[in-house]
Amino acid sequence: MREERFTQERGGTAMEWEEALTVHVTIGHTSELRNSDGDSVVMISFGGRATGKYFEGDVLESGVDTQIIGASGGHHSLSARYMLRGQDYTGQDCELYIENNGRVPRHSEGPLFRTTPRVITNSRALSFLNDALLAGEGIPTESGVDIKIYRAL
């Protein structure tokens, strides 16, 4: 596997990032609340698999992405919460909880959306993720979407 690293300018300061994890999302059932007078809500259940240099495992059945879509398309936010079960890079069984909050841009020429993930894990080897500065982005795939999670170095 090729390790992905890149540098990004933030507030005049260059930050180096590495790809820590990719969640390969498979979309499940969708529930919608359509509101002609205000915001609408879409809740999407999902499963999938996570891969990366630090962790490999499966998304548990309870994954859900809640999206709020403005009446005139003025805003589109998302908040996904899910658990992963698998093995850390040392081979130890562990779980990860991910909360991924973000926005879908009006005119996207890049990723579908960008997020600010939060990770909680019971893995000692991955405990650095509990307090890490993370950034995410959603990339469309044939079966759903890949969520790439990057860690600031």
C-alpha cells in the first residue's frame, strides 16, 4: 500500500498530513423528511469496511449519516456516527468510534464533502487518534463513497 502524505497551507502555515484511514461505505436504507417550508432531513444507514496503515476492520450495522438540507439549497450539513471493529497495526483486536461532521459545498469540483472527524478507540496502539487533529473528505465510488481521514503530523 502506498502511503499518502501531503502539505496544506492553513492560515499561512504549512501543515503536513497523512492518510490515516479510509472507510469504504456501502449505503443502506434511507429515510427522508421532506419539508416544503424549511429544512429537510435525510438519514442514511450504512455499512462497509475500513482500511489503512493503522487499522483494518468492518463498519458495524449501526452506522448512520444524518444530512440537513436547506429549503433553497443554501446549506447542506452532514453528521455521521459509526463504530468499527477490527485490528490495529499491531494485530490487536479493537474498536473505533467515529463522529464525522461536515458540509457539502454548493459547487463541488473536488470531494463530495469535507468533514472534521473525531475518533475514540480502545486500542492502546491507536490512542494517538483520540486527540489527533483530523480532516476528512468524501470521494464517490461505484458502490457508495470512500471517506478518507487524514491526520495532521
